[in-house]
Amino acid sequence: GQPSAAGGGPASTSSHDTITCLTITNDRRYDRHEVAFSGIPISKDWNLRDDDLEKLIVVGAENRRVAAQFNVLSRWGTALTSNNVGGGAAAAAIRWLQVAIPVAIGSDSRSVTFELRRYDLSQARAIDVSTDVQISGTGGDGYTVRTGPGEFVLDKGLGAIVREIKVNRSTLLSHSTNNAGPSITFIPQRTAVYGSSPRTLTSDQHGSVDYFEVTEVGPVKVTVMAEGTLSDPSGASLCNTRSTNDPAPYESFTYSLALTFFRGKTDIKVQYHIRNQCSNGDGSDWTDQAFSIVKASYSLSFDHGIPATSSSMHLYNGASDTSIPVGVTSQSLKTTIVEQRKGGGAPWRRRARVTSSGSTIASGVAFNAPIIGIANGSSRCMVAIVLAYMRYREPQALRVTGSTMSFDVVSETQRVGEGKGLWNHGMIIIRKWNGTQRTYFQNLLQLVRWPAVLEVERGLLLHAPPEYSSSTGVVMPLGYAGAPDTPIKTAYLSTLTKLHDDTVSPNGQWERAKRYGSQIWPDVEFDGYQVDAAANPAQSDGRHGYWNPHAHELAEFLRSGDPKWVHDFALPLSWLMTYTAYLNVGRQTHDWVRNGLCINSGGSGDGDWHRSAFGSDDYMYNLAMKYAYPLRPDPIHRRRIEITGRTVRERYPRSTPEPDRDIYLEKLDVARGVIQ
């Protein structure tokens, strides 16, 4: 349980400077073994350039180096890639730097602190590289990622991206054209033309990968990102409502997929977003282009290593106020589902269940940390999956059909609003051990459950001292650690803490306002007197996210380092606003499109949250995004920032009056004061 990190020999005593200390805190009662990562602000005075990255090291206890990875997130005075393609000495100075460190840390609010140093000369590797994660090309569309115990063959021509998985040289997955990758089942908008029967699109038969990028190359983590389209050959998936100046139809269903592989591990972090990108982009009616989605999933089939035979078993585990135990389904291995269903009834209540081949074998209100898996005694292997925040983001499910594992990000018919995306984070956990008995795999599933859920819901963060962050000029003044309390500071923290607790605690605002669902959670009530007014989520009018409550919480993390100010509320609300509340039409650029900007302040109705009220571009009060992304960077979020920037540039050209410009000619703040 003692804090540690993947380390090597002693750090060099040659000439160097300490940039800052970095503290990682585990605020939960489970030991953690994962890669901690965050962006760290860097003062312009450091003049840190790309060529300096090989001079950086992270030092832990007893002056010993630890494995670390550095990625540039933003630069001083220019765009990330502007005028410096390929980086190097000519690149502008770094403003935000992502630091990633693999760490093992004990439970109960235990913290561990490291030192970030820059040396005068490049530092040779003093760490065992045998478990570094590396990516290499294999020719054509292929790449191979090696993490030490795992080998993953990727194919950017496949919707699933993953072609093959080996653990300890044993093949567990070899791609087939069935049950793999993104899929969606929907009811056509134009039932008079296409009928009302559901139609299913799969990436192998109806999909295309439109974009692929390797966004991180190790040595601590490798990330790849893909964007794709799912198309009905008959035209039933086309969006036909466009502006009169650009009437050509386009496809409604697109997705983004990011897969991350970690040093010394066999797990895969999965970020899977789906979009109904149908919208004319600048109209007064923002509710007429919704789609009824019956099911939307990302799946991988492990039938090569864990065949659906009598020697295999489905397993599930979770916890709730009614508690589901460790379970093993029958040996038929047909379909097992752990699901957070759409709530219902009068009075309305949440509903969760476990089904095996259609029969309910466990139920409850909500499962707090559900996990589902498949194991095989002959291959001595188990694969399990978890999905972040499933208890709040109904309807969602974890499903195993035969040997196919599925993240059902929509598990039963849901009206997905116009120009909306659904963000989702999950984990695939792969373990190959010597045990063969059913009880062994049950215990193993229980062992990996909470660490996996915490990694996707409350990933370990790095925090620099507030006096350091304040000195960089990147963030607002934060004071200093141990600063004495003042009446203003005490009142501010007391109020912020009460608002936080009144939102996230049992019988808090989410529960009272019935703020559950993947298109509305975790937004909050604008009018506190209406918090008990909704009889069900469809009547709930969450709109306060526009007014930026979460920026204060992210700023409090920068000051205090307490992870609750990021993970309890602020970061998932940032994602909701970015991908769901703001208009999200993928890469569409048709006439006057407001892609990436707010279009409504609030609204109610199933699927019409943030769509059935009123709004305009200048409702961009929300400044939390400039902290949400660097505190927990990911490539899908970066792409959304690019899209929003493009929209603002095209809608508000450089003829903007000088007083309304920011300090750099090429920069416009996406904020109400500037846009107005």
C-alpha cells in the first residue's frame, strides 16, 4: 500500500533546475495502480521548447527517476501546430505540458509527490524500457502496440480498430467481420418513406473510418483516435434538413473512438462517442431532427481465446442500495446484460437489472460499480468491461453475447436530440492467470472491479503547488499552500462546498430534480426553487451549466489539489456541455453552422434538453473549458476545441473591432463579452 512509481536508477547530479513539484492524491478507499496524468502550466519565462522535452525527468523518493511521458498541449502566443510543424527548436514556448506517470498508491487519501526537473543536457534513459509502451507501423493500414505483457495489432481500416490481441504471446482476439466495432440500431426519421421498423448499421458492413491519428506514442501510454460514419445504403440514415443555400443531404450517424494502451498493462481504455449530427445548424427549431436510437454499441469479440463453450462462463458483479452479489450465469453463454434502464413508474424511479438469456436474475435502483466478464478455465483467461457513470447516464448496459463484449452506450430506445453527441468512457480489463476454477474467476472479477471503475471515473491527477501555478501567468492567482484563512476565503469555501454537497450527495439536486440520463446528467437547476418540480427526467430543465458553475470547482482543484473538485461534478459537466449541450454536428461545415457553440439555454422534453428553449452564440458564458481540457487531456476533446475555434473564426472574422480582440491578433475568446 505504500506509494510508488515505475522507477529506475538515481537521478543525475549534473546541473539542472526544478520546475515544480507534482502531487498525486488517491481520495478513495481502494489501492490504485494506474497512469496518473494532467496538464501542468508552464511560465513563459521558462522558455520551454520541444527540444527541451528530452532534458526533462521526474524524480521520486530517494532521488530516483521514475518513468514519465511529456506531451505538449498548448503554446505561448500561437496555435499548437502553427509555424512549427514537426516541433523542434523553432517551436513556440510551451504553455501547458501534459505529464504522465505510472504510479501505485494506497487508499484513504494517500498522496505521493514527485519533482519535475529540467537538465542542461539531454538525459539518457535510466529506466528499464522492457515494459515501455511502444507503437510501430506494420505497413499499409496497420500498427502494433506493445506494452510488455500485451501486444495489440491495430488496423485503421476497421471500425473496431483492434485487429488482434495477444497476452503473454497467447492470442485472445483475432478480428472477424461479425460483432466487432461500432454499431447503431435506429428508427428512420421519415417513416413514410422508410417505414418505422428499426434498422441496424454495423461498422464492418455499413461503416467507414474517415480519420485516424496516433496522438500519443509512449513510453507511458499510447493513444490512437478514429472518426467514422455509419450509413444506411437505402438513405434512411441521411439528414435532409439543411439550409437553403446548401441542400445536399448528409449522414446523421458518426462516431469518435479513442483507445489508450498503458506501460506494463494489458488493459485498454475506451472512449466511444456517438453523434446524431443532423441539424441545419442555424435554425429556430432545434427539436425536429432528433432520432430514436434503439441501441448503440462498441463491441469486441474474444471468441478466439475464450470460445463460448461449456468450459467458459459469464460473470457479473456490482453494488447498489439493494446490492447485487458476485454472480455466474448458466453455462449456455447466450447473453448476459447488466443494465441501468430508463426509469419509469409512478412515482418515477430508477431501475437496474441483470438478465441472463432474457430472464432477470438480479435487480435494484442503481448499480454503483457494475462489471461484467467472460472467463475460460482452459485458456486461463478473463476479460471484463466497465463503463463510467452508468448509474447516472441511463439507458446504458454492459453486455456479453457468447464471447462478444459490448459497451451499450444506448441500451434501449432513446430519443437523441438534434445535433447532439453522447460521450462515454470505459475500460477493457484482460487478465491471464493460472487459476481455472469458477470461484477463482469470481474473486478475480471482484478484485479488478473498483480499480477499473475508479480509473475511468476518477483517474489520478497531478497537482502543482498553487504558488507555482499562480506564478506561471497561465491561471488566475491562487494564493499559496497554507495561506491563512480570511473571512472572505472562509465564506467562499463554505458556500462552494455547500453547493457542491447539495448537488452530488444523496437526496441532493440530481436526485430531487431527477437529473438522470446521458443527455442531461450532471447539469443543474438554474432556479433552485424549481428543484423538486419535475416528475421525471423529461420534465427536468437543467440549464445552469451555461452559467459556468464548474469553473469555480476546477479552479479550486488548482488551488487545493483535492480531486473531488474535478471528478465529482465539474469534469463530467464540462463533457456534457462540450459534446451534448453545445451544437455537435461532427465535422459538418454547411451554411451558417453554429457547430461547437451554445444554441439554447436549457429546455425539457425527452432528448430535447438544451434544445427546446432559447439561446444565441453569446450565451457562451462557460469559461471552464480552458481548464477542463488541460487538467484531463484527451484527443476527442481536442478535436471539439478545434471545431469550436473554426466556427468562431468563420462566423466572427478578423474585422472584429480592436478593443474586442484578445492580446493576440489571431485569438478570440469564445466568451459572451467578445462574441456579443
